[in-house]
Amino acid sequence: MRRSCLHEPINRNFDMKTLFTMFLLPAILFMSCAGPTLNGADQLEDYHHLFKGKRLGIIANQTAVNRRGEHIVTLLRRMEGVRVTALFGPEHGFRGAAADGQSIAHDSLDGIPIYSLYGASYKPDSAMLAGVDMLVYDIQDIGARYYTYIWSLSYIMEAAAAYHIPLVILDRPNPIRGDRVEGNVNDTSSFVGRFPIAVRHGMTTGELARMFRGEGWTPECQLTIIPMRHYHREQWFDETGLPFIAPSPNMGNLETAIVYPGMCLLEGTRLSEGRGTDIPFLIFGAPWLDSRALSRALNGAGLPGVVFKDTTFTPRHIPGKANHPKYENRLCKAVRMHVTQRDHFFPFETALRVLYETKRLHPDSLTFRRRHFDRLAGRSALRRLLQNQADWSEIKKEIDYGRTAFIEKRRNYLLY
């Protein structure tokens, strides 16, 4: 009987040509065959049968493009036997030109109505869906619980169930890696955290939709996900080969997305998170801040993958990007953060350390917008610990609240 190859004797007389042929060449061929990442929009022709004969309602914004930069609406309108009858836009609008929190009115494109899902209602009603046989969702997420596009999706899923309309999701990468989970799980419910997930959830939009439905957080709907090809969870967005299109006015690049799962917390405090500058979330400050002392404290805290430098900035009103930001037209003493090793950087912990050290230096000046901070933090416990200047070890415990259980639950819904 022939022995298993696992037990074959090793020939130690390989020459380099044999080594290349047996090991290196197959590896190179495998990598070349794998090819670049293809998102859902890159594969529409392979799924023509899903859309043929349908009147489509498309939920999208400016990020809904394929690798060649062609928008999903253009792609589906030119598909044989397909009609696009309604369009829907999330926060920032279908064109992505509205500032955060700005209510958006209905609009149209070439006679097709564009309904806002960030105005009078978060959910399409029967009138909006009257001429729709199928809903198609294609929006790039950023990988953080606060980012509202995934919560718009949850309301779309409710509407799809209520009106018995099939929903197709074109999946896209988690730009800040799909294998990293960080931060607490919320026990509050709002439009910056409707269901209990970790701050940095490590999931794609399609996977989140599976979780929303599978956990019973949204009603059962007819859900189809067009998965990506050649996507690996450990990839950062700039490793996929896909074009980065700013998903919102203040999310201009991947560097900003990397820090956002933490630095967004500053919105709920008297610290400016840098809105009204060219580098929001990467810079923070206030007129009353001792930025030199804070940068020294943060650099001495041993936070991995990041360094801090003191600087200044003056927030300005920027239409469509920063509507009258905190400390508008006032000089702010500030700290600029530089992520030096993104694989070792923890944005949520880092942001809480920023607040911890700021509170220590300015116990009276650093105050919280209680309701907003608690919505972002997901729980009131973090704010109370910071306000009471608790020991850092107590805050560290709260950072991981619910994370282990979420990771276990999350496994059931992963596609990649």
C-alpha cells in the first residue's frame, strides 16, 4: 500500500528549479488567479436573472460604483428588461453632499423620484414603494456602529418585510478590516446604534443584514446578498484595489475611517472633533485646552500605533461639510494624532484615553452632552466613569463590555 504523502521521506537534494516548480510557481499562480476584489456592483451581469423583468427601487449614494467608476443606477438602467422606478438616499443624501445631521428633502434624477431616508422618515412608506417590485441596496459602510447607513438598511429591511418586496444587497468591504472587533456593545437604541453590536463590529453590510434578520431584530424578509469575490477579512480597503470614494463629507480618506470608531465620541463633549477643518477626527482641541500637556500625557500612555503632536486650528463653517462647528472662528489649541502602525492601533481605547487625560488636566472644562455622548458610547457607564475621574483600569473594563459574547454571535453570520 502506498504511504500517505504526509509521511513520504523528504528528498534533501532539491535544486532551485525543482523548488520553484513544486512550491513557488503554484503559489504565484494561485495569487494571480485570485485576482482583485470584486464587490457586488462588479458582478451584476452574473445576476441578471434576479433583476430581469423587475421595477427596482435603489438605495444608494455616491459610493455605489463598480471598479470602473460606473454608478449602480447607470448599470441597472442599461440592463435589459430592468426598470429603475425609485431611488432612496441615506444621511448625507443620494449625492452625498449634505452635512452630518442635515435633514434632506425629496429630489429627482432624470424623472426618477429620489426619496430621502433622512428627513421626515427613516423608512419608505407604501406610496414610495408603489411602483417597486424589488429593492436593491448598495452603499459603502465605514465599519463603525455610529455610522448611520447600516441603520438605514435596518429600516429598509422592515419595509421589505412589511410590503413583501424582495431585497438584494450588493456587498462591499469593511474598510477598516473585517477581522477586528473592538469596543463595547450598546444597551441603548438610537439611529447611531439601533441594535446591540460592538463599536468596531468587523462585519460587512451583507453580514450585518444577516445578523439583523437572524437575531430577530428585523422582521423576516426575502433577502439576497451578492457576495464579493476575492475578498479577505484581514484586508484594509487600500489592499482591495477598489477606488475609495468618500462615503460622507467628513470621511475623506481611509486614515480618517481608521480613527473614526473612537474619535467620533468627541462629538458628545466640549472638545472639538476637528469639524470645520480639512482633517476632522484626526485633530481635536478647544480654546481652553493645554495641548502641550495633553500631547505629552498621551504619548506617555503607551497607546500602540499612534503618536500625538500639539498644534492649533480654527474651525470654519464649510457648507455641506461643517455647519457652524464647535468654536467656529475661534483659535483652538489642539492635538494632531498620527496613526503610525494601523495594525496595532485601537481607535476606541485611544479616544477614551484622550478623554480620560483631558478630564484629568481640565476637570471643570471638559463636560459632556449627556444624551448624545451616551448614544454614541452605547451606555451611560463610560460617561459616568469619565466624569467621576475613575481609575483607567475601570474604564478599560467597560471598553470590552459585551464584546466576547458579540464575537461568538457574529460567527454565525460571516460570509468570508
